[in-house]
Amino acid sequence: MSLYEAHEKATRIEKRLREQFGEHTHIALHLEPLKVNGCYVSPKEMNQHSRTSTQS
């Protein structure tokens, strides 16, 4: 999922929460990147990992 798609999804979630709990509800969503073996992995690193593992 791209950052743009994640942002769109988070915005929809915030809207639904405000509809349920009121317009003045404080909402803090934090998106976490992918973790592999306990370490954050960028999409670029994940793509490199995928290419090297399929070439074996």
C-alpha cells in the first residue's frame, strides 16, 4: 500500500470515528512501516530483498 493509499484509509477511519464519537474527538493515527525481523524496512529495501531471494 502506498503512503497516499494509507493516508486515504486513515482519513476514512478518522471520519468514521468522529461520526461515532463526536466532531471534537481527538484522534491520532500513526502508520508503521513494514518490519522484518524486528527492523523497519523501506519499500526499496523490500524490493531488493524480493529480487535477490527470487534469483536464488
